[in-house]
Amino acid sequence: MDLGLRGKVALVTAGSKGMGRACALGLAAEGARVAICARGEADLRSAAEEIRARAGTEALALPADVTRAGDVERLVAATREKLGPVDILVANAGGPPRGTFDELADEQWVGAFELSLLSTVRLIRAVLPEMRQRKWGRILTIQSSSVKQPIPGLLLSNAVRPGVAGLMKTLAAEVGRDGVLVNTVCPGRILTDRFLSGAASQKLSREQYLERQSAEIPLGRIGTPEEFASVVVFLASERASYVTGVALQVDGGLVRGLI
């Protein structure tokens, strides 16, 4: 199946590890020209080299912190200069820290807002005008199953991420007639380094942790970054031309709600 992504320019933020890296690799494998950003330059260079080696396409590595407005502007400008205007934005960022209501101060709330919501707003603002001009674009944000079902101990994520989903749903209605599709993708438990770090915090072996975390999932296992990325790549493609305004969980059935 040709997904119609050959030659498209894709920008994937937080693209050096985990799900972001898998999304960048998946898009590149379909012929997209990919720019990735992250704060850690070593992982960023490694990811870009892997993309070039495996997909044989251009991969631009750009150090950036998406919580800084100036970094976002420079990131999009550099992508435009080196690869062309952004056709596909995959807005990804690390999640807010754990914490309950009594444990969180104003600085944590502000940080979560800047990381999850304001960074997405700034990225969209930087790429949307050219998408509208060309009457084609894909805007995807990677959030969490907390958009559909609050996760105990992750109050900041539970509070802020649904706001991003609300932004995306509203924007989808505003720009649909301009040929721009806007969707949210909500991962459940995915096998990333960040996910696996929970084993140490709970003083469990890797095997014990995976068994415990898989117990509630109808498929009986943790998802892989590649499985998650396959959904993102499809939503970025021509084949998803009638899908917009969706918040789609990729979680092996973990979320039990109907909506």
C-alpha cells in the first residue's frame, strides 16, 4: 500500500528516543524527509544516523527545547531552509512529572502547561500558515491514555493533556476545509526507556514489572514503539484523508471507556 508520503517534509519533536524516534523512522521508511529535534545532542545524532542508514532518506537533526518560543521558531525555520515547508507535524514531548495535588506547586503546574500545551500551540502556529496555503497538512500530537482515563498519581498529565486534545478537536473544525487534518494519538503502556524506568522506582525486576503492567491489558502485553508509530504514520498519510478531530488510543485495549 502506497501511503503517499514520498517527498513530504515531516517534523517530529522529541524524536531522538522512544515513540518519537519510531515515528521518525516510520515516516522516513515511507519516503518522507524528516527533521527531528530533542535537547540531548548525542541521542539526536544517533537517531538521525539510524534514519539515514535504514531508510536512505534525508534526516535533519536539530537541537531544541520546545518549551522555549525562540527554539520553536528556529526549529521550524531551519527545517524550512534545509528540507522545505513542513507538511507533517508530529508534536511530541516528555510528560509532566508524577505527583498528587498536595505535592505539586505552581512551578510544576506552569511547567506542565508549557511542556504539553503551550509548546504544541507554538509549533502549530509556526507550521499552519504554509499548510493552509498549500491546502495540505497533517498535525498530530502524541499525548497519553490520560486523555481518555485519568491515571493515578499523574495529576498534571490528567489535567493538562486533555486540554491539548480539546485544542486539537477545535482546530480540526477550523482548518478542515483548508486540507489540514488534525489528530491526537494517545499511547497506553509502550516499551520505552521511560516506561521501563518504573521497574527501578518500584524495586522490581524487568520481568516482574512487565508482568504487572501487562495484567490489566486485554492483549496481555506491552506495546512496542513501532506498533505505536505505525498508527501515527497512517494518520499522516494520504490513506487517512477522511480522519480528523480524533483522539485515538493505541493501548492494547487498556482504556475501557466507549468514547
